[in-house]
Amino acid sequence: MNEIIESVKNLSIGFNSQKGKQISILRNVSTNIKKGETVGIVGESGSGKSTLALAMMGYIKQGLFPLKGECLFKSEDLLKMSSRQLEKIRGRKIAMIPQNAGQALTPNLKIGYQIDEALRLHTDLNKTERDKKISELLNKVRLPSPETMAFRYPHELSGGQQQRVAVAMALAGKPDLLLLDEPTTGLDVTTQAHVLELLRFIAKDTGTSMIYVSHDLGAIAQVSDRIVVMYAGEIVLEGPARKILKEPIHPYTYGLLKSIPKLSLAGLPDSMPGSQPQPGSINEGCSFYDRCNLAIDHCKKNSPDLEHIKELDTNVRCFNHKELINQNNNLQTSITKKTNNSEAIEVLKLKDVSISYAKQKFFDQLLNKISDQNPTVKDINIDIKKGETIALVGESGSGKSTILKSIAGLLKTKDGQIKFENDRILSSDLKMRNPNDLRAIQLIFQNPDESLNPNHTVEQILSQPLKLYFNLSGEELKKNIIDLLKKVRLGEFYMSRYPRQLSGGEKQRVAVARAFAAKPDIILCDEVTSALDVSVQAAVLNLLQQLKEDLGTTYVFVSHDLAVVRAISDRVAVLYQGRLCEIGPSQNVYKFPSHPYTEVLLGAVLEPDPDIKPKLVAEDIVEEKPPEKGCSFQGRCPRKIGDICNSEVPPWQIGENGNAIRCHINIEELASLQQ
Amino acid sequence: MLLLILKRIGLGLITLFIVSLITFVGVEVLPGDACTTYLEREAYGAALDACIKRLGLDVPAYERYLDWASNVARGDFGYSLSGEMPINEVLGPRVKNSLVLASVSILIGIPLAIVLGIITALWRDKLPDIMISTITIFSMTIPEFISATLLILIVAIWLGWLPGIVIIPSDATFYELLSNIILPVVAISMIMTAHMARMVRSSVIQVMASDYVQMAILKGVPYWKMVFRHVLPNALLPAINVVALTIAWLLGGVVVTEVVFNYPGLGRLVIESISNRDLPVVQALAIILASIYVGINLIADLMTLMLNPRLKSLQIRK
Ligand SMILES: Nc1ncnc2c1ncn2[C@@H]1O[C@H](COP(=O)(O)OP(=O)(O)OP(=O)(O)O)[C@@H](O)[C@H]1O
Ligand code: SF4
Ligand code: SF4
Ligand SMILES: [Mg+2]
């Protein structure tokens, strides 16, 4: 167990900037990987995690080069090896499981060929033995019908299945060390929980060491024995998983853990100010100085070394770590309680809304109707109160964004009505809506990179809605822009910046400011925080909540992340395959009895705590289309009671706390089943 | 799959029909008709009457269109005015000449372009790339008529190695043709190869940066094996459509090059028939060129469909 298989020593990696300066993105990184151990590397986007993991395979991305240090695999330096020697090690001794298996499998080659290729390269098996091995491997990663699977092309598998194939491919050479770069990011919660479970099983079964790179402390907590926390290209904290997650003694890790919304706690998590410094911008002092609330003057000029603390078996890079040892007990408690300021008036009503993506047939086009018996979204009835935050949750394909687009008028409804203020029916055609309705409903998108015009300055971006809806100009326009920026906590000097000169969190703030510029009554938020790092996510969530309390805006908040939803929403609607499963006040949806699908989702949530394991109840199969009749969840339901689920649409039942559940199982019975 | 092919063919036929309508209507709405245009100042009296009779201009336009279209569908384009012979006889040798010129250029140009594109991509920013890229960009930027004229000046006039102007007897053997077309082929290939090589280069570079190539490297796949199995099939797929367009462009006659070298191909025929105001020939050419474009693009689309597993299984599932 104590044999070290790979050891990184004082590694620095960098690139030459356009001005010819050498800029390092990894600085003095040292760590050891022991046999049979799983090490989690965690950090925000851009902290150098992937660069470090790839260097551990002797691979340096184009444009980068090692500045100093070594990566010793069984005491040989990978960075000095020729590509011949590396070919012998890669795949055979060290194997990689990539972030996005969908893009990492070669599209023109069949699954079987790609696994066979690894076998041919790294084993001496003959053809029949290899064929047998392929099915064995596919079986091991729990893919259904391995024989036919081998003849499929990568695009014919679902995301979770592709990730399993990547695992099978990596195991083909019986490696000593497996590198996993964000292997579950981008997968649905239930699929992610299944893949993690598989990885844990494989680590135990084969005794392979693993390096697990992720920005998600929840996933890291599930698999790691030891955790390395990176910040701005440096290791800031390293130690046993339980210690790091429960008693972090570095201010960054502490803040990071506090900024993760948790299922067990309602209310908004604390946010950390600022964002990670760009590579090359730190010249002296601690790299976390700007964001640290424990910083002392000494930190500004002097950079702390990685210090080993014997009694905790932990390495930490901070002058002040002792302070935190005392503070740690309130990690779970301090959280901002949010006020529910919803009023009794209903601003938006969705009545029997169905939406279809089916292409219109020629005749239907003439008659301007859609005749799809099995539309993507069906029978949605939601009344939204003024000042309320209602969340739509569900996995990918559940129709969340589709509903938002329909409310915004970007997508025609097939049936049903969308009513706004005093039961006035909103046209499902954007062009038919009056300007005031257009102003009143604004949309914020998932990815600010795509929604902000890269050729416009922040000033131009914000002036558009102000000119359009309020005809402002000159001094008044400028004053309003500055006001808006102030609202989203950005200084006046941001006006002249272009989106590319902003960080992810700042961009999303500009997008929020643009939505608020229209003084809307309703803001539709489509996964607005999922592209952001947790510390930034917490800041954006807090900002949204603050603005709402000040201005009385109503939010329709779409997310796949149940913990985020819990933090921000007053009411939650759970969707599966475009059909509502459960709706109710958020504190009740998160309590049992729940709809079986909500139960599955709640079970799959990963908490940043090694002692809370996800419960895997349903299979992680992907359904392409909603079922024709019966309950929408029949295909995966672990509590299915029989034919009635396949044939009849279940009735709504109202529980004692006011949450409505749509299931054939009696609500009291559900309560006792879910004890 | 079969349905899709039929659908595509149907669409192609509709395109051709529209082209035929447009050319026909275009000729109709021009002031005067084919005879007055052709005869110019002599358009009176007996000559005009004879011409009108011969072309059947005395019947209503829609009847003439139907007549003409059904003849074209049978492969008969009618009579040329200037040569006073069947258009098919005018076209025959021209099509053959263009075909020879195009196929030789294609046989040389495309493989060369692919090889150069791959070399420049794999040795990106190294010496081979810098050298080849400079040459390709250079030959892309010089206009055809300059490079063709320069070739004649240097190879034919100064060095006297090859004839500068092509004089082909109509019964020339393939071999005779070959020695005559070396210079035009070089002139054409230069531009065509340069364009395609640039495209192949960027396509290969893009695939080389993809996640799956990085994955193949990390899997320990040897370099050349990776290039051939993981990179090239994916990089060359998008090239098929560009190659098709190039071929269509070549077959349609490379007007400038043909004029400079006095090469009797379709491109020069276009110029000649326009300057002769020979409207029936112009109409015939419009249809032929349109069919070439439609046909070759159809083949290219089907090939892409066949080679791309993604599209293939999409079709089968439908
Ligand atoms: N080829 C390159 N040239 C210059 N800088 C680069 C290059 N590749 C990465 N970087 C920079 O190096 C830093 C670390 O990148 P790396 O990909 O290791 O981050 P990461 O922690 O894996 O982030 P993520 O969570 O987004 O994957 C980033 O600031 C990035 O912009
Ligand atoms: S060294 Fe100072 S600035 Fe850096 S993390 Fe510790 S307390 Fe904060
Ligand atoms: S109705 Fe049946 S299939 Fe649907 S959730 Fe209830 S038990 Fe499961
Ligand atoms: Mg990364």
C-alpha cells in the first residue's frame, strides 16, 4: 500500500506570452501517488488541474512546455522520455479516462475496434482471446448486451454509456494508474452517481491507483482517499479526504465548501468575493490574498510555503491556518436565510400547455396547427405568484428549457394557454406580443459567452434594452447604465470592457444586468449558474436573491441541480420527459413522501461529504421519447406497481404539506414506503 | 436510404427544370429573338423568314418551350445558328476535350493536394509547412491569366519546350492531346491544388486538436497509425464536397485558361457562342453545365452519406 508509483517533483509548466514573457500556469507542484490509492485533484476552472493530470502521463498540451521539475513514474522521468518510450507506458501502465467521452471516442471507428486497438497495443492476446476480452470488459463496466455493443459507433450510445466504454478502454491494458479528468461532468445526476459507483468498484476490484480530477467536491468526496486542492496553479492544501472536507485548514477550501449549496440546508450559501487571478498576474505574496478574509499584511508581500502539519497528516499553504482550526465547527451552520416575499396575486399562469418539436406536415402548416399525439411537453399547469421563485427541475431532456422558451415566446405552444397579469392570454408568437409584454418577460441564458455579443462593450450591451424600452439617451442613459452595474456589484469602469475581458462570473452579472435593464416583472433563468465555478455560483445566486427582494421580481428558475434549486426557490416543479411529476413548496418537495422520480433524483445528489453516499435506485437508462400513455416515469420507476402505470395517466394527489404528487401509489403508502 | 437517393435525384431534376425555364424565359424577354439577334442588320426579308422557319419561331412560346424541353430530354439540343449544324455535333468534341483536361488535372491535382495538405498540417509551423504554404498561398493569389501567360512566356517562348497554343485536330489521339495539354493542366492544377491543400490542411489541423486524437495518443497508439486510423478518415470527409465543386468547376470549362491557351473546351465555347449571339447553343450550354453541377454534387452528397457513420445510421433508423 505504501509503494509510491508516481511522484511529481517541483513541477512548473508555462507558456510564452505574446510579449515574450514566460508565464507559468503550474508552479512548484509536488505530490506522490501511492499504490491502490485514489487521489482527488480539485480546483476552479483554470487552476491547472488538467495540465497537472496530463503531465502525469508525460503529455504537455501544444503551446505549453515544462519549465522545471519532473514527473517520475516508477522512478523514470516521463517528461524526458521519447515518444517511443511513452507509447509503451501510455495505455499500458497509465491510462486516461477523458472528460467528455462523446468527443474522445473517434467517430468513424466502432466501439469494439477502439477497445481492440488498446488490447492489440498492450497485450499479447490473439484474435479470439481479444474478442472474448472485449465482451468481458464491456460486461465489467456494466454495459447491456456486450456482443452487439461492440459493433456500434460512439454516437449510437448515450453519454453514460460512452463514459463506460472509455472506462473499458482504459482498463484494457491493465494499467497501474488511471487518470480521470472530470469523467462525470456533463452527465445527468443519476448517471453520474452510477458511473462513480462503477469507478469505486473498479478501484477496489483491481487495486488500480486513480487520480480523479474534478471541480465538483461532491464527486471528489465519493471516490477519493486523499484530496489535493489547487488554486491558481499551486497546491494550497493536501491531505486525507475526510480531514479536508470536514476540517479544511486553508481559507480557500473553507470558502469553497461554504459556497456549495447543500440539500440538507435551505437558504443561500455564503459566497467568496472576487475570482481566481489570471496566470502571470501574481508577482508576489499569497495568490489568494485578494479574496481571503483571514489575510494579514504579511501575506501581501510574502508567499507562504507548503507546510506539513504532522498531527493532521496535511500539507497547507497559508500563514494563518491555525485560525481556521478553531473556526471549523461552524462549517455547516452559517447560511443566509432567505425571505419569501411572494404575494397572493398570480402573474403568470400556464394552463394545459403542450409543446411539440415535431415537424409540421404540409397540411398542418396550412391550417397552422400541430398534430402530434405525443408532444415533448404535455399538460403543464402551473400558476406563478408575483414575487415568487419557482424552479423547474429534471434531468436533460425533461423539457425545462422548452417550457421557458415557450413562456418567452420563442417557441410556439401546441395546446394550452399562457396567461400573464389578470388572465390576459399571451400570444404564442413573439411577433404578436405587444412591446410591454416583451419588456415584462426577460430571459437569462446558461452560457453568457453565447448570449453576450463579443463585439459590443458592456455599455453597448446594457444600453440596448434601455434605448429600446425606455427611449433613453445621453446623460440619462449613462446614469441608468451605471445604476445597473452598481446593482450587480460591478464598478463604473466595466462600461468600456468587452465580454472577453470579463471573467465567467462577471459576464453572467452583465447578463443579469441586461435582463434587469428592462425593469421586467418576470425573469426566466435557464441554468444560469451551471457554467460557473461554485464560489462564483454562490455569488450569482446571492445577487439574484438580493435583486428580487429589492425589486419584487418573479423568477422562473430552471436547473438540473437540486441543491441549487433548494437554495434559491420558494416552490419546485419536478419534470420527467416533459410531464409534471410533483409540484409544491420547496421545503416539502425535499421531504418525503415524494414522487418516485423525485426520490431517485434526491438519492443521486452528491454531497461534499464522504459519509453521505448516494442511493442508486433506478437504472440510468436514457429514454428518447416520452411513453405514449400511462405514467411518464414508467420506464425507470423503481416503485412501479403494475399495468396501471403503463396504461393510465396517474392522478394528482395532494399531500398534507401542500405538495402535489402524480402517482398511482396512494400518498400515505408512499410515505410509509419512503421511511 | 433508397428513398433518400430518389428524393435527391428528384430535387436535382427540379433544379434542372427551373434552370431550363429561366434560360428559356431569359431569351424570350430579350428584345428581338434568336434570329434578329443572330442576323443583326441583315434581319429582314427572306433570310429572316428562313431563319424563323428553321427555328420554328412562328409558334407560340409555351409550345416552343415544350418542344425544346422534350427534345432536350431526349438528348437533342437542336441546331446551332453559326455553324448551321446540330448542336450535338458542336458539343461533342468540346465535351471530350474538357473531359480530358479536367480528368488529367484531377488525377494529378487532387492526390497532390491531399498529400500537401497533410504534410503541411502534420509539420505545422515547421520548415515543410512554411515552404509549401508560401508556395500555395502565392499560387492562390496570382490570377489565372497571369500565371497562364507567364507559363507560356517561360516554357513555350523562352525555353521552347512545349507548344504555347493548343492546336488539336479533331481526330487527335489521346497521346497527342496529352502533350498539348501539359501547360493548361499545370496552370489549372496550380490554383486548384493550392485551394484544396489549404482546406485539407485546416481540416487535418482541426481534427488533430480534437479530444479523440489526444485520447488516441494517451492510449499509446503509435503516431502514424493514429494519423491513418483516427485523423485522416475524419479530416478528409468534409473535403469530399469541396473536391466535387472543383470537379464541376473544371468540367464546366475553365474559361480563362482555355482562352489563354486557345484550348477548344466547353469554357471557350461559352465565350464563342455568346460573342456569336448563338442563343440555341447558349441555352444548351446552360443546361449542360447545370446538369454537371447537379450530378456531381449529388454524387458527393451520397458519398458523404455513405462514409459518415453518423449520417448513415441516422438514415437507417428513420
Ligand atoms: N495551450 C495553452 N496555452 C496557454 N495557456 C494555456 C494553455 N492551455 C491551458 N492554458 C491556461 O492554463 C491554465 C490551467 O489550465 P487547465 O486546463 O489545466 O485548467 P483546469 O483546472 O483543468 O480547468 P477546467 O476546470 O476549466 O478544466 C488556464 O489559465 C488556461 O487558460
Ligand atoms: S497566506 Fe494569508 S492570504 Fe494567503 S490564504 Fe493564508 S491568510 Fe489568506
Ligand atoms: S404511477 Fe407507477 S410508474 Fe408512475 S411513478 Fe407512480 S408507481 Fe412509478
Ligand atoms: Mg480541465
